[in-house]
Amino acid sequence: MRIQEAGVADRDAVIALWRAAGLTRPWNDPVADFDRAVGRAGSTILLLRDGDTFLGTAMVGEDGHRGWVYYLAVAESARGQGHGRALMAAAEAWLRARGCPKLQLMVRDGDDAAIGFYRALGLEVQPVVTLGRFLH
């Protein structure tokens, strides 16, 4: 097994995994998200592979102050084997290598399983409110 950065040729397989993991939403275009992350200095998508098989992904990026993780997904058949933990460690290493002082991520309200997973990795619920608006 290996973790590597995604390339343009990985787009369809990555998005299929995101969809199978229930991470996509109608208001977020996963193709555009993939394209914005791959090949840019401040972001990437990390892939966990076993041979030619995709086992998981993590989109990671930094804005000069905080690092962010999105689309952490592990194939259903490969869950419970430490792959999510390995992807998070790789995301943290990617951010540390760029001097990023803090990692953050967002979990949809009510996703208690995801919150439990991240808490087990030492992340803490932050006392903030996230505000946003669509720009398109």
C-alpha cells in the first residue's frame, strides 16, 4: 500500500469513491473540487492505493494560516483497518512540511461517527461557528 498525490487521470475513480462514501452533495461539484485541488501549490488530493485499487482519499490544502482536510474517504470494504488514520497522518505531514501551524476540518452536523473518528485521532471540537455563502 502506498499514499501518493492524485493526478488528473485519477479524477473519475476518486469522485466515484467520494460518491460511494456519501461525501458529495448536489450544491458542491466534485469535479470542480477535484480540479481546484490537483496541481496547485497550496492543495492536493492524497490517495491510498493497494496496487491499482483505490482504498481512500484525503483532500488537503492550506491558506497560509490554517490547513484544511476535506473528502476523507475510505472504501467501505477497507474500513476499520487504519486507512483513515493513515490518510490523516499523511495529510498532517503534508501540512507540517509547508509550515502550517493548525489543521482544521468540517464535519456535517449530526455525523456522530465522523466526529468520534476524529476525536479518537486527537482532534477537538472547536468553539466556532462556520458562516458561508455561495459565490456562483
